[in-house]
Amino acid sequence: MINTPIQPKIDPANPFVGRHSRNQTLESFVRWVLRCGTLVIVSVTAAIVLHIAVKGAPVALSREWPFVNVAFLTELPSTLHVIQDNQGHIIETDVNGADAIKMELGANLREEKTISYSGGGILGPIVGTAMLVIVSVGVALFLGVASAIYLSEYASHGTFIEMVRLAILNLAGVPSVVFGLFGLGAFVLTAPVFTNSPLDRAIFTLPLGFTTLSFQGWDTCVLSGGFTLAFVILPVIITASEQCLQAVPLEFRETSMALGATRWQTIWRAVLPFATPGILTSSILGIARAAGETAPIMFTAALAFKDKLPWQKDQISLPADASLFAHWEQNIQRFLAIFTESVQALPYHIYTLAARIPQNEYSERAQYGSVFVFLILVASLAATSIWMRRSLRAKYKW
């Protein structure tokens, strides 16, 4: 008796499909696991965004032109006074209007509640966040791109450089609260300043004749917070910028140097323009991270409440016969003083509303409104990075 091999079943609709093997079953199972994991992540993200939009949009937006709550975006935070009369009518006002309303109600006043930080708007936190981001990105972009150029174009391959790269990668995983403590020690308490009257807490002073260099720190201010945030995002910018530089073909460098260009001219003319799209993308994503940090600015820059913007500090009036140079000098000092002021910031403002005051419908309203505006700002930064990357990549192709 001759044993004949068993023929695989063939699908009459598609004769090229063979028998369903164990590997194909496993492949299908893995594909569905990955697909379900992706769907779970997308669903959770969408649920969070939808929850914030449902609760925060009515606070920040309006049904009438210009379709935004202008007061919420253009007023400083304040204490909310909620006054209720005997008929159950509720009146919301600030500290200036509360006394007049209570006098008008008289014996008809039933109850008054005050909720800190839940009145007014969020102009102060928005301005403070913008200033911190501008300083941090300016510092981190300069240092990050310079470091990436050196590591990619000048540094020789060796153990030391590999250790430096490993240290940069490890620095990206350091908790933000550690950066906050670093900023407190390095910038708030130790950074050098030029002054004629050093403080007693100065660690070291160096007389220069016309002034004194005193290592007494910058106190809690925009500069301290901005430099601290710069070190938070610096590893991301260095790593991404180095990868973008290394992605530029080696032939570009060889051709440029064969035509007589120096190393720096080659980098500036033939390498950086093609690496710029990726560098800018990483920088803008770094901005989003810097804007969302809370722990570093708690130690170095942020205040829970401030009733003035940084440039609204009182200044001494000059005499009527003061020279043009005196006015110019005062304007320069006023501009520089902006960066030595403590500020509010959106992440710290949201933390204050959520964790440091009793929760009720009024604080929750201010909290979700702030989170919604912050989400819109971060989404705008991400969209800007995508647009810039596409525009620049369309311009520089190889």
C-alpha cells in the first residue's frame, strides 16, 4: 500500500493562499495585541482631552463674538467673592465690588464665601509662562546646538566622548524636582552678579575696582527659572540636534571642503541648513516640555499670587530737566528688571488651584479653564513644529 501525501486545502476563491500555519496564527495574534494596545492609548488620550474640553471650554470660550472669554484671558487672578441673598440669588464679584454689594443688601445678605485664586483671569500665569519659555529656549537652543555641533563635527570618537553622550542621555531621565533643587542652589543662591553692595550670604566676592562680582545668586526670578528650565530640556535638544546633523550625507561635507571651504564654513553652509528642520522640531517640542514643568519653577521663579505684571513695577520718576541719556538708561534698567521679577506660571497656577485650596465648583471652574487654555497652547506648539518641519523639508531636499 502506497501512502500518498496529504494535500493542503486550497481556498477556491484564492488558489494562491496556502494552509494556515502556526506562525501565521501567532502573527495575527501579535498584530491584534498591538492594535488593541494602540486603541487603548488613543482612547484614553481622547477621553482625557474630551473631559478637559467639556469642562474647560465653557470657561475660556464664549457663544458671542469674539467667541473667547476676553476677561478670563486678559485679567489677573484674584480672590472670588460669592455673595448669596435671602432669596437664593448668587452674585460673583471681586474684592472691590464685594463691600458695595454687601452694603446694598444689608439685612438681606445670607452668606458670603471667598475662594482664593478663582476669580479674575489667567493673564499673569500666561505672561509668566511665556517669559520663562523664552529665556529657557534661548539658553538651551544656543548651548544645545553648539554642543551637538561639537559632538557631531569636531569631537573624535573615543571612550570619553561616548561617556559624555551617555551622561547626556542619563540627564534626560533625571526627575524634574532634582533640576529644581539644582536651580535653587546654582542660580537662586550662587549665580554671580555685579553689585556695589554684596550681600552677607555671598559665597565669594571679587572686587573689580569699579564694581564687585558677588556670587550671591539671582533670587527667585525669571532668569533663575528660565536657566533651570533650559537645563531640563537641554539633553533633548542636544540629542535630537546631533542626530539631525549626523543624518546629513557625508558627501555634502566632502564636496564643500573639496571646493576650499573651512570646517566651520562647511558646517554653516552645507550642514546646518539641512539639519535645521529637525533641530527646530526638537526645540519646539522642548518648549512644550519647559512650559509644562512645575517642580523646577516652584523653587526658582513661580509665585502662587501676584497682583502686577513683571513690567508694572513702580519706578522712581526722573526730574523734569533730566537728560535724554537718563531716560534711556532708566528704560534699559526697567527692561532688565523684568527678568529679575518673580512671576506666576500656568503649571504652578493649576497646581495651586487643584491642591492648595478647598475644592468646590468655583475653584474647579477656574482649574479646568486654565488647563484647557494650557492644552490649547501646547497643541499650538506641536502644530507649529509640524508646519515648520514640513516647510523647511520642502525647501531643503537631497
